[in-house]
Amino acid sequence: MKQSLNKIFYAVGLAEAISFIVLLGIAMPLKYMAGMPKAVSIVGMAHGVLFVGYLAVAYLCKETFNWSMRTFVLACAASVVPFGPFWFHKHLQSNA
């Protein structure tokens, strides 16, 4: 159970981080420089769902792995910074 939750958290974090990078680096420039607002609608919705999923799985990990409040807050903060989930997963591995 714990191993599969860890894999799910990594996968959701990876997807959330990539969707955030695509939103900021591709969809928003398309909207504001090429007049294509549909890109932000599509990628923004996907990113929003992944963001909420990341926070939910982070909470499950907090409860399952007995993370400290500091670790949980770091996980949440990482979700709002580009490349943050990549850093957080590396941080978790180095402290394991």
C-alpha cells in the first residue's frame, strides 16, 4: 500500500509540474501573443484538476507516512512553484 501510494504521489506530482510548465510556457504565450485563448482553457482545466489531485495525494501521504507539518507544507508550497514538485520529490528521497 505505502509503495503504491508513493508511486501515485510521484506520478501525480510529475503530471502537475509538467502541466504547470506547459500552462506558463506554452498556453499563456499562445493566449497573449497569438490570440489563442482556448489553449489556456484546456491546459488550465487539466492543471487545476492535477493541482487539486496533488494536494489530495499529499494529504494522504502526510497521514500514511506520518509526515511532519513542515514536510506537508513544503509539499503544498512546491505545487505552486514551477518545477517545485521535482524539487520536493528529490528532497524526500534525500531525507529517506
